[in-house]
Amino acid sequence: DGGITQSPKYLFRKEGQNVTLSCEQNLNHDAMYWYRQDPGQGLRLIYYSQIVNDFQKGDIAEGYSVSREKKESFPLTVTSAQKNPTAFYLCASSSDRGTEAFFGQGTRLTVV
Amino acid sequence: DAKTTQPNSMESNEEEPVHLPCNHSTISGTDYIHWYRQLPSQGPEYVIHGLTSNVNNRMASLAIAEDRKSSTLILHRATLRDAAVYYCIPSLMDSNYQLIWGAGTKLIIKP
């Protein structure tokens, strides 16, 4: 079945450590996105990519980095520069801008 | 930036229709309106989207006001599985059609 897969589902990180969240899609979508969601809030865009080897900052990119070396993969690194990284992280993909977006099941990151 | 206004929460009885309102008075003529829903601890799920005319799919109907300042998501016969947070989201041409997420409406379905 086609879809978008995020791993791991739960992740614990010590303060000061970098951590990388995985996002893979087999939908042949060009566009991929990373969002952050805090409790009771909507989603906020961290980074997005519309084509391989290119990505753009979203509204809250500080303390995060991404790469897009393959069409299928869009990993997100939460760096130690992110002051409040504990959150629910969601990855999405779409065939084009403005079309239906497909989401992964999310990764819940907790800093301990 | 275009913003939307939705009720924080709504309640409905099982097997009855549900009308979820959304005000988006500042969107432009080229901005789409998307609806997504999210169950607890899961990723959002696409429901429907439209531009000017009413839209129907297997999940729901979307009624867009003629002046495009508001829209209504219609679930024709709510089930307990429809309990979720529903987001009304403008997709702005000026922002490369990025989705602008608000806090949504929490829909509670009573058996």
C-alpha cells in the first residue's frame, strides 16, 4: 500500500543532543512537509520541499534542519539549538502545491 | 494573512447531520478552502477542498458561500468515528498554496 511512514513513533532525547526524525513516502509525491504541533494547537510549518535537493524554511525553522537527497525521503533533524523541542512532529506529502496532503502518523519527541 | 474562525467545539448526536461552520472573510479569489480532520495522537486526514462551488465526496460535502467569506462542512450522518478535531484551512496562492492551520473545531458525537 502506498503511504507515508514516520519513525520512530516515540522518541526521547537528552538536552543538548541532536536527533533525526525519519519520513519516507512511496506515493511518488514531489512536495514534502514537516510540521510541529503543540497540545491543543494547530500545525505549524517547519520546512517544506517541492523538489529533490531543494527546500524552504517555514514559519518556525530555527533550531531545525532538513535534507532532500531522494524524492522518497525528507528527514528532519532537531538540533540542540531548538529551545523547546518537546512536541508532536508530523510529516506530509502532496503531489503538488494546493492538492490533498497525506500525513504520517507522527513522532512524539520528548526532551528529558 | 488570511485567517479562519471556527467554533472551539461542537456536539452532535450519532446518525444526525453535522454542519461545521468556518469564517474566512479575508481570503482572495484564488485561495482554496481545505478541510482536514485529526483524531487524537494521529496525523491529520484530508476531508475535502473547494474553490467556489459546492463540492461532494464520499466523506462529506462542502458548501461555500457565494461571497466566499464562509463555508460549511457537512457530515450527512455522523458516526462515533467522526469524532475528531476539524480544521478549516485556507490554501493561499500568494504563499505557494501553503496550508494555514488554526486550532480547529473539536467535534463531539453523542451516542
